[in-house]
Amino acid sequence: MPLASAVPTGFLTPSYSTWAVTASFLVATLASFVAINLARRVRSTRGFASAAWWLAGALVMGTGIWSTHFVGMQAFQLSIPLGYRGGLTLLSWTAAVAASGVALGLASHGGYRRAHLALGALAMGGGIGTMHYLGMAAIDLTLGIVWNGWLVAASLVVAVAASAAALFIFQAMHRVPRAQRPRYQAVAALVMGAAICGMHYTGMAAAHFPAGAVCLSAKELGGPGLTALVLMASGMLLVSTLFTAILDARLQQTALHLTRSLQESNAKLQHANAELQQRAYADALTGLPNRLLFEDRLNHALLRLERANHHRVEDRLAVLFIDLDGFKPVNDSFGHAAGDVILVEAADRLRAQARECDTIARVGGDEFLLLLEDISSTADAIAIARRVLETLTRPFCIEDKDVEISCSIGVVVHPDHGERDKLVAHADAAMYAAKRAGGNGYVLFEPHMGSEAADQLGLQSDLRHALERGQLALHYQPKIDSTRGCISGVEALLRWNHPTRGMVSPTVFIALAERFGLINRLGNWVIDEACRQIAEWRASGVRMRVAINLSVHQLRESGLAERIAAALRRHAVEPDQLLCEITESVAMEDIQATQHTFDELARIGVFLSIDDFGTGYSSLNYLRQLPARQLKIDRSFVCDIEHKQDARAVVDAVVRLAHALGLRVVAEGVETVGQHNILMAMGCDELQGFFYAHPLPADTLLEWTRGNAPDGTVTGDFAPSLMGE
């Protein structure tokens, strides 16, 4: 139903189409909703994308505002037909687009100040006012429109206020949480739509049309068909733009999320890579560089040295190989944790002695390398070696006790002491020379030491192939039952018959195997070979119990009990025919791990023995908990038992203690009749040593069981059960 408005006398009475007014408000609200989205798109993009959104947004937003104006004009009705000049109508659309461009341009800058807000509101309000009054001027009448100045001014004030409100909303919506934006945006669109309509209809109220006026443009733009077309076109344009903006925002948000995910993944990857590099190039315990990083820095230092000494030798570098003397006994006595404390403290002391340009690395259990750059002479390297020696001989505090160790240092200076690719090997050879000299000192590399280092490397290479070439063998030393005076079992001892060097001492190749990481391979071979030999003797009618030694390296390797059980099954050997000996110091180093291993071995039926008893740092409470069946007194006590009362007292106490705990006692290293008589009198259960027999090959021992005793033995009898218990 048309709405009429009061007018002064002598003017035409206007009316408004209700549906067209409603449509204009809806278009204004939709245009405002889209404008808020467009403002956010312009602000959230950069570069060409931002410019494209600004241009497209100005066109769409301007068209929406102009459509509100045009539909509102179509809602205006007089008693005469009305129409609009095309040129001025197009110009009014251009003004709306320009005003929208100003608004979106300010919105793209984000945090504008009040002065910017005021200037922007004036420019935008002026543009909207220009659009409106250009559109009104497109009505070409024979008698001109009479304007109410106050209402014109009011409409312009409303336009500026609506523009200020729009700019404020553009700025404020950025701070609204994402989840609450749709609700706030809808309310803001309603407010902006009402303000735009308020400006338009206030401006319309300011116009009075004289009675008798004729519209000369009645046959141009106008009519219900054009109104419907403008509504449909602007509505579709606004809705499609809204969906495009929403889709673009979603895509941008997805891209942003993916970018952040990639950045986070990249950061995690870089962190993991840095951690892997740290692990690859640093010692986990001390944080010092490891051998790999040391060699890399040494290579770079050598390249720098070559450039500096291009014409003549002016600068030198040195490598110090440092090995802690007395570390193993401390580690054995106080435990692995105490050993770690010493290593960390030693690393800290070395750091304190090093200069900024030096490199310290931990390259082995108790071995360190020190790279000295920018030294002028050998005397500089020796001076630093002396300082290192002094700092490492100061006491270490372990469990509130002062513990003293020392170190052996090998010093090599380049280019004075040989080829660049052998510096570490030469420093190592010099260090071993210092250790052979008694330790607690330093030795400067000499040419003859290089051949010794090469000999060590050649020997370890031969040891790696000794198993495949059949050069290793087990020899067996008998144990004598003190009660019956006959052989009750044997201990398996590893021997290496080198093709050119002959029999290599176990003290040489066992230390070599530990140093170069071969000890576990040898230990596993000993387990399998001992089980094989037990089975072979059994097939020959001899039941022999064999003792083998387990190293600390084997105990620290997982699956020891499973490997022993597999060897027993492979050769069909009864578990009680194998006796595993573990030294006291190793057993006490990590009592929980030792007890776990002992329990696993006892569960499969293997006999257990504590070897070298009396040399470690035992707790009787821990000893009582271990499922061992035998204690073996260290040879150092047996050696002194004839001449030293304290050694005799210790052995007597150990025998009594073992018997009280239900353990058998074995004394090793018996070499004289006097030692034999004393140990027999003390009640030792078994005796072992050169006094009775040297270690023998398996076939020689088998011949002995058949009555062919080898030369140099003091007993020729075996237990009636042929080593059975």
C-alpha cells in the first residue's frame, strides 16, 4: 500500500511503494553485510590481491549502495509519470563507487586515527550525498525541484554519520573473535542499512515538486520492469560477491593453516635435525665433540695451516691424546655412576684449560683428544700438556671421598711429526708410550712409535679375521677337588695362535679386542665353542663341567641369557655343565642389572660364580641376594698367602663367609706346595693353578681322562663321575 507524505500547498503530493521501500532496505542491509566482508578481504590480503579486492569491492559495494538509492527512487511516486536521464544516473553510480573506494581504501590501512576517520567519513558521506542528489537531478522537470535546506543538510549529516559508522565498524570487526563475527556482522549490517536508508529518505523528504510540473525524462529510465531488473542484478552481484569473499577467506585460511603447519613441521624438522646433528657429533655424557666432529675440525685446521704456511712454516698445530690412568679400578670399585661423575668433571677441567680456538673431544671410555691451533712451537704444546696433567691429577670427590687418578698424554705437533692423516694415530702411539712408562706423564711423539702404532692396527685387523680363519681356540685348566684330590672341572681360557707371530698373549689381544670393540664377538664365540666341546667330550664318554668368563661388555649387551640358552640347545648340553664366572667388580657395578642377568641364567639352570673375589667393592647384602654357587678368591691374595699374615687372614675370612652363605670356594693362581697346603688347611673346596696343570688343549685333556697324563701335572686322577657333580 502506498505511503503518502504531507507537503506544502502548491506542490505535488508524493507517495512511496511499501514493497519498494522494503526492498531498498534489504538491498542496503545486504550491501552493508557484503561491504564488511569486502573490507576484511582488502585488509587481510597484500599486493596485487589486495588491489584487486579493493577495485572489485568498490564496484560491488558502490553498486549495492546505488541500488538502494535507485530502488528507493522507484519507490517514490507522484501523480505524474517519472523517468531518469541516463547520463546523470550513470554519474550517480560513479559517485557511489568512488565513495565505496574511499571506504575500502581506509579499511585496508587498519588502525586509522580519529582524524583519518573524520576525513574519510566526510569524503565518503560527500560521495553518497553526491550520488543521491545527482540521481535526483536525473529527474528532468519543466519546473525545478524546490529543496528544503534544513533537510538537505540533515541528509548530508546522516550520510557522513553513516559513513563514520561504516568505517568504525570496518575497524572494529577485525578485533571481534572469529566465532562471534557472523552475529556482530549481521547487527552491524542492519545498523548500516538503516543509516543508508535514513540518509536517502531524508534527502527525498527535502525535495518538493511544484504542481503543474511535467517530467521531460519520463520516457527514459524507469518503470517497474527496470526496478525488478536492478533488484535482481544487484542482488545476484552482492550474493555472488559475498560467496566469493567467503570462499576466498576459507581458501586463504586453509592456505594459512597449511603454511603454519608447514612452518611448524619445518621447525620441528630443523629441531630434530639439529638434535640428530648434536647426537651425531657430540658425546652424550659430557657434551664434548665426538671423534667424527674432532676429525672434521682437524681437517679444517690443517687446511687453514697450509694456507698460513704457504711460503714458510710459521704456525703449527698439535694433537694431545689423553687417557685417564686408574679410571677402571675407580669405576669398578665405586660403580658406573661414579665413573660418569669423573668423566664429566674431567671434561669440565679440560674445557677450563683449553683456549677459544681449541677443540676437546671424548673419543672413548676414558680417552680424550685435544686439538691445539695457533701454536708457534713444540714448547707451547708441552706447556699445555703439563697444565692438563696438573688439572687431572687433582682429587675428584666421589661419594664424599677424595679419589685421585692421573693421566697419560701423547703429544704430536704438525708439521714436525709426520703426515697429516696420521696425527691422531701418532698421538695415540705416544700416549701408549707414556702409559708403558708408568703413566702420570706426557710423551712427545718419536718416529719409531709410528711403527708400533701400525703394528697395533695390523694386529687388530688380524684379530678381526682370526675367528673365520680358525686361529682361536680354547685351552682348559683343571680345577682340583681338595677333598678327593682329583679333577672336578675345568676353566676355558681363550688362546690365539697367530700364523706369523705364534701364540699371542691374552693380555695383549683381550685388551686389543676391548679397545676396538671386538670383545663381544669373541665372548659369543667362547660361549658356543665351550658348549660344543662339552657335547664332544660327552660323545667320547666324558662328562665335564666347563667354566667360562663373562666380560662387562657381554653383561651390558641385551639378550645374554637367550644366547647362552640357544648355544646349550644347539649342542644339546645340560645347563648345569656350564659355569659362568663374573668378576666381583663387574657384578657390583650395577647390582640391579647383575641380579637380573644372574636370575635369568639361574632360571635356565646355568651355574654361577663370583670371580676375583676380594678385589672389588662388595656389599655383603647384595652378595647374599645373588644366586651364585661359588666364590673364586683372586690370585693376588693366594700369591701372598705364604708370607703375609693379612693375606692369609683375608682368605680365611672369605672361606668362612662363603661357607656360611652356602657357597663353594675356589682358589686360583696356586703355584707352590706351600700355598696348596695352607689352602687345603683352610678348607678351600677347589684349587686351580700352574702347580697342578697349565691350560691344555681339548684333545690333550681328553687323553688325560684315558690315563695319558701330560708332563708337568701333579695329579692324574679324575673324579669318579668324570667331572659330574
